Amino acid sequence: MAFDRLIEGIVKLQNPTVAGLDPKLNYIPNYIKESSFKKYGETLDGAADAILEFNKGLIDELCKIVPAVKPQCAYYEMYGWQGVKALYDTISYAKKKGMFVITDGKRNDIGTTMQAYAAAHLGNISVENNEFAPFGADALTVNAYLGSDGINPLLDICKDGDKGIFVLVKTSNPSSGELQNRVFDDGATLYETVGNLCEEWGQNLEGKYGYSGVGAVVGATYPKQLFELRNKLKHTFFLVPGYGAQGGGAKDVAPAFDSNGLGAVINASRSIMCAWQKTGADEKDYAKAAAQEAVNMRDCISKEIGKISL
């Protein structure tokens, strides 16, 4: 299964983290923007080119340290089709560098519409006699609000195409409890209920390391719930946002891991992408600053969870 590959990358690099690629123009060094705008003008084409060059520089440095990247679709879609092409090119470049790619799209719908989302981001699409992978990511974040009708179309692609999904369960944002902490008549919260469904949905997708192809998004900003869910969801791999800029730290994410240091991948976006601004580094060293921040994050987490082993 797809998460077997992610786990193997984590063990190889001894690093259970993923770098979020959520670029805004004000995160990008001036020399990159000036070069792109010289070629394409101050246009959507110029912005998309700058984003791609920024991402490539980050990937070149991070691929030696971090096993995965997580581009968030919205940061590309806001630059139109040009930005969407930059998303495709970013995914392709990261995969060529051997990185596992999680597309953060939080997609959900039912029936043929969800099949279309699944084919676009994880599967293949036929054009007459030719077959193409439109985006080709390894995993996709999804929303389970529509229930099994919105998840089932993904499961065949996960099984047949060696892909994975991360279902929103207990998210890192402050208002998540407005819905996710609601208690049902049986005493379970909404987030517990969705977590239990992740275990059910993944029953036929279990990988060789005990985790299924149906993962869960559980925020670092709620360590108590993270501990609770790790103990209950034995076969569900966690994607943990909220580290760094959102306030989560190494001690907060430690409960996400099993006794082997597996079971989760921790995301940081701004703290890595913008490290050059935070540290006052020369803008041409932005990728090296990002790599150093990724190393610092890895080392902090490693102190809490120890050596990672299969």
C-alpha cells in the first residue's frame, strides 16, 4: 500500500515529517519573482512560474532530509490554470526526486463526482486509447462529511493504484470543536465516530506494516485527542498538521506515534518555507534555511520518540 512507501521513506531518513508547500508570493525571494516577471510580466503566468521555481529550490534541498511534501491546492488554484499547472509540475518534480506527495485538497462529493476527484488526483483518466495520470499524487486529503458515499469511490483506486487518503478527523484549527466535539447519543464525539469509520474503511487496505491506506488528519494542537485516537485507531496512519506556526511542538506530537516511532507524519509549512525570512538569511539561501529548519524539526521530534524502526 501507499503508506508502506511513506513509512519506508520515514525509516530511511529517520524523519517522520512532511513539508507543506503552500506558497504565497510574499514568501518567495525577490530574485525569483524578478526573474519570472521579466519573462512573463506581472501576470498569473509570472506568479505561477515564480511559485514553481521557489518549490523546486525547496525540493532540491528537502529531498535529502524529508520523505514527503504536501502541496495545498488552494495556493495554486488562486493563480488560475497557470497555478494549477504549477501544482502539477511541483508534484512531478517532487516525485522525480523520490519524495512521497500528499495533495492537500480536502475533496468530497458523491458518486461520479467523487470518482472524478479520485481519478484526477490519484488515478488515471482515459482519452480515447491513451491513459494519463492527471496529477499523480500518492495520497489525497478528503472530507468525510457526506459519509461512505463520498469515501467508497476512493477505496478501489487506493487498492488498485497503490494510493492513500487522509480523512479529516480532528483538525488543528481553533473552531474545529464546534462540530468535531459534538457528542452523539452513544457517548462518542463526531471526531471519534469518523476515526472509527477510518478503521472500517481501511479494513481491506492494510499494508505490510499494519497501517491501512485510509489515514486520518489529527491536529498537533490537540495532543490529548491525539493520544486518545492513537490508542484507539491501531491501523490508521495519521497526518498531523499544526506544528510550528500554528503552535504545536515536539512534545505535542509525540502521542501520535506507536512504540516503533511509526504511525504518523508531522506537517510543517510556513515554518519551513519562510525560515529564510525568520532567520534573516540571504534570500538566495532560502532553500538552505528551509532545510536547516527541517533538520531542527526532525531532531526535536526524534528526541521525543527515539529511533524509528520497522
